[in-house]
Amino acid sequence: MKNAAPKTFEEKLDRIDAIVKELESGRTELERAIELFKEGKTLSRECEAMLKSAQAQIDTAMSGGDAAAQNGAPEDLSDELPF
């Protein structure tokens, strides 16, 4: 039975690492290497999308993020972190 597809960012990175190690071993047949390359490329794109989404969430949080702040209303800083 084939393992379930990695879902979290960390699982995807772990799978990419395993793919790289297998490809670098030099013992992978061409067809398997192509299959692994395609899987790694797909996982890489998924990780990039996850990172972009995380960055957008951070940017939104750093700029105030809520509708009131975006509409010019005073920003409530009572829950802002001290750093």
C-alpha cells in the first residue's frame, strides 16, 4: 500500500528531502528518477504556495488586518505583542 500524500508543510519538506536523498544515491533507475522528480516538483510548488499564503497572513496581521483598521478606524493595540 502506498503512503498517504503529505499534507502539512513539514511533511512535504520531509518527503522532498527523502526524494533528494534517493536521487542523490545514484542507484535510482531512470523511470523511477523521473517519477521522483515530478513528485518533488509538485511538492515544491505546493510548499511555495503554502509559504506565500503564510506570508500574506503575516503581512495582514502586521498591517492591522481587520476591516476597521483598513477603513481608517482607530486600531485597538491592546492585544499587540510587546516585540
